[in-house]
Amino acid sequence: MTTRGKPRGSTGAPRALTLSVPKAAISRASAFIVVIAVAAGLHAQASKTRAHVETLASARLEGRLAGSNGERLAGDYIVAELEKIGAKPLPGQQDFRLPFEFTAGTKDSGSTISLRFDPKNGVEGGVVFGRNQARALSFSDNGDVEAPVVFAGYGIVVPESQGFGYDSYATLDVKDKIVVVLRYFPEDAEQKTRGILARYADLRYKAMAARQHGAKAMIVVTGPRSPNAGELAPMTFDTAIAGSGIVAISVTGEVAVKLFEAVPDKPLPASQKSLDDANPHATGFALPGVTVRVHAEVEREKRTGHNVVAYLPATMPVPGLAKPWVAVGAHYDHLGHGEAGNTLASKDEAGRVHFGADDNASGSAAVLAIAATLAKQPRRRDVLVALWSGEELGLIGSAAFVTAPPVPLDLIAAYLNFDMVGRMQDNKLVVQAAGTSPMWAKILEQANIAAGFDLAVQEDPYQPTDVATFNLASIPGLTFFTGTHADYHKPSDTADKIDYEDLDRVVDFAAAIVRKLEDATEAPSFTKVQQQMQGGGGRAGVRIFTGTIPDYSSEVKGLLLGGVVGGGPAEEAGLQKGDVIVEIAGQTITNIYDYTYALDILKIGQPSKVVYMRGGKRMETTLTPAARK
């Protein structure tokens, strides 16, 4: 069975091309070369998308990490293509590029630790350790803390909801003290136990646990029995703008050995070994007679990313037309060399360029090709053409656009998004967010008569792509997707694996949908999709669902809500966009990571107190978590 455009499972190879070449002009061999060359050239010209993908996914652009030179080069190419079709900067704008600032990472700017011993304890004097022996953790607050010290073992606290009792702080008083914790988790624990403990061994989680127990600072040591023994913990990529509410550093094994001289009968190797079988009754202890001063200095690197946004003015504007704009968009950024930490590359692939051909040179190519198609046709509405950056870091670019929109959002009739549309399988095209307007079903059915896709239409707009941003702004949307694959977020996502014939069919299908939106007198009405949930608890395979949608782009202490899921627990609790959650179920929240960890404390169907800030006023509500698969 075939579909309009290509047979299922075909590779998109060019059709045979026959040319008549005079024998006197060239030899048979030369003629063959010319035929092949011309055939390849005509095939490349016939594709609406191939040149875009191959350029954006080229090694020269180095993976298009937001804020990088590769992103700038990609933006240059996109701008040139938009200018070529006659697109213009948005009204009131002088440039196609719309800048936004974000946190691109962190570096240590001079953290130190000093130890001062009480001579009565048998250790004299003090010592200061600096660069190469002490380093702030990426999420640390900046500041100075001087206090007595307590060794808190691995610093792990497993929530009661997990049915496994393990609390490194159970017998310790760490209030207003500095805690020393081991990196990782008990080395000799049984596999099942290791699996539980590993989940709570993240250094951010340990920092939250230390802070919740009243500690003023946390020192991390990579123990002598652990992998990377004695090494400093790396400053991982961290897009959080604010710190974690506690000063936190790592120190070398040399510093740790010196520190444990305060307890000569409990040297570090023996102390770690006593904890490594994960016996919940093995405890930490105070380090008497030593006072530690920690200075943490983290520099959060700010970078500027650029959305590239243009428009095709209406050629036949209709006075008084409701919502006179239609928007199409895709993110053009990717992972660079994988340095942002969201790579799925193997160890052998570490540091290589992540080309991002499908994710999302394919979507960017689709948007450019759609715009080129529409530029040749009459238009009753203005068409906004957007290529977003910062999507891979948390939808930052599209969120910046919606937060300070250069076009009033209430004038945009609809938004069509394209993310990973280059690797179609069995003629299946997934169309998500279709529940955002009752008009979508009919439009999709009509447009697909010519396209002939096996459409998988899904209502849910709460997707990890830029359509979610526009859903929060109450703009009807669709997002197109051809499915994931083994090359996702790896260097192997390359241009040669894209199915250009089907990608071009997606372009034609989407352009037809935009034409229908342009011609419609009435704009699609927006429907707030209710998130599908299950009540009750105790079922395997379900997880806590609160219905909160975080805002990643603002510098606040707490969890700033970018929105709430329609019909979800947060909405039912009265929470709304702009609220800042600062406490939930007794756990203080300083950022999204704290909030994520706090979810393990919540129980499905059991109300929990939420403290939040709204308009500078501290407020309280009760949220009852639901469960979802």
C-alpha cells in the first residue's frame, strides 16, 4: 500500500533521471558522471528542507548551544534565509534577532576553607586551603560561614514514603553547624539498597537535607573507598539563577585527612568503612576541638541567547479581522558538545559535536520551508515566523518571548510548533496539543486528505517543547513530531539520517493548515486542556502529580510558577501563574530542585500545606497530590 508522496518504508532515494548527451562532446564515462551529478543536484534542489538541515547540522555550527558561536552562526544563516524570502523584522523591531539573558553555567571564583584546632585536643594551630583543594559546588550560595563541625556520614535522608529507613541525621545535632558528608552512597550495600540510596545521593538533595536540619554549610568529601577518591566534585552545568540556600563546597582528600585529625580514633578510611554496608544504625559524629571557616564564591555565568523572529505581512489584510496573526515556530538550538549535561552520549562519544539534525534542525528547516511557501501566496493574516533558542535549557527562549511579547499575544490566532519531524516511521505523524481548540480536528482532517499521513492526534499540550509556552499563554497550538529514536541527544543524530521526502510532506501539510487559518474569518477558540489524573494511592508504577508548571528563567528564592495544569491539584488549591512556592509539607523550597526532591515526601491523596508568595504577601493553601502513570 502506498500513500501520497512516497511508499511506506521507502528511503527517499532520488528517481532515475535520463539525459541526452552528445557523444562527440564527452565520453561515455564522462556522460555517466555528468548524469549522476545533475541527478543529485536536481534532487537536492527539489527538496525544500535538505539544504537547511545539512547547514544547521554541520560541524561548523558545533551543535548550536544557546549563547555560543555556533548559535550565532545558525542565526546568521536563518536571518539570511528569511531575508531571501522577503520576511521582515517584527513591527517596531530593527532586527530579526531578539536577545534574552540566561545562566549558562557556574565557576568557582576563589573558595577557601580554613581549619582552626583547639590545642587541648592535641592538634595545634590552623591551616588554610584554597584553589585546587577547595571548590564551591555549582548550586552553593555565596558567603562565609564559621562554625563547629559534624560528620554526617553520607548525608542521605530517605523519605518515609519509600518504606526504607535511612537517615544520616537521625542522632545528630547539626543546627548552626557545618556538616561534612561523603560523596556518593554506601559502597558495600546490597544492590537493591544501593538502588534506593542512589536516588537520594545527588549533592543537591544532600544540600537540601543539610539545610532542612539547620546546618549553615556543607562540605563534601570523596572518601578513600569511593570512585575518584580524594578528588574535588566537579562544578556541573547548572542553569539555576539562584543558589540553594546553603553554602556548599567540596574539598580534597588532603583537607579531609587533616580535618579528621580532630578525632584520631576515627580516621576517615575507618569511618567510611563503618558506613559502607548501609547499616541504618551506623552514625556520624561531632568533630570536637576544630572550628572551620568556609568561604564560597560562585560566579554564575550569564550569556545572551537570540530568538530569530520575523513576519510575512498580510497581502490582503481584512479590517477588523479577529486575531490577525498566525505563528509557526521551532527551536534551532541544540546541545553543543554535550557540555550542558543533557547529553545521552556514551563515554566514547563524550565531548563530540552533537549535530542535532532531527533535534531540531528538522523542525527549523520545516519552519523556513513553510515560510518560503507562504511567502509566494496571498495572505489574509500576518504570519509570525519564529526560531527559538534556549529550548534545550528549559524553553527559555520562547518563555522570554511570551514574557515580553513584541506582538500582543491576544492578537495571535494560533501557534504551530515543529520539534523532531525528520525521522518518520511507517508514515506516522504525531500531532500533539490538539485539545487546545475544538477547531483542530476538522482542520487536520481536511489538510490530511492531500497529505495522506497516518495521523496520531493527541490532545495533551503539556509537552516538553515550545508549544507548552504558548498553551500557558492561552493560545491554541499544535506541535508536530515524528517520534524518538536511538540517536536522540547523541552525536549520531546526523543529517544523512533524515528522511527529506517525508519532511517535505510535513512542510506541505503544515502550510495547508496555516492557509486554512489565514482564510478563516473566526480564529480558533482556546480550550484549557484538563490533565488526565488518577486519584488514590498505593499503586505501583504511578508517581506524585501536583499540576505545577515551573518558570526556569527568573531569579527568585523558591519555585516560581509559570502556570498550573488545568484541573490539576495546584489549580484546585488556588495556586496560579506568578506565585512563588517557598514551603511544601514542612520543607523549605529555594529552587526547582528542592521542589522536585520534596515531592518524595508527599503522599497521593493526602493534603499537604503549601506556603507561597503572591504580590509580596505570604499565603497558605492545601494541596492534595494526585497520581499519574
